[in-house]
Amino acid sequence: MAFKIRIMASHGKPGRGPVPRIIYKAEAYEEGDQFRERKWQCLHDHETVEHAFNCGMVWLGDQPGPAPGGRVETA
């Protein structure tokens, strides 16, 4: 089954200021799942969307799938 990656944002632990920081996590779901149920989530917080995306892409690259050069899509 092919997977797609998405990045989720949420509030982190309160920092020094009154506004909590934003944290990002990569999640994967099956491409054909109309409800996009999470099948995987990185277990650590990321401070930027880019770092979360790269984490998801590393996980996606470790999954068995199409031959090298195949198409990789992100949500």
C-alpha cells in the first residue's frame, strides 16, 4: 500500500512567554484511505515544518514500496 505524508501542528509545552510554542509532527496514512487514518507518527517534536517533513520522508523512504525512481507524493 502506498503512503502519503502530512504534517500536523499543535501547541507544545508552555515556554517563557504567554503563548505556547507550535510543534510539528509527521504522520503517514494510506493513499486510498478516504478517512486518512494515521498509520504512523514520528515520536518526537519538530520546531519547523521542514524538519517534520524531512523526518516523514526518511520514514517513507525506509518503507518497502515501488522500485527506485517511483513517484513519491505528499499530502
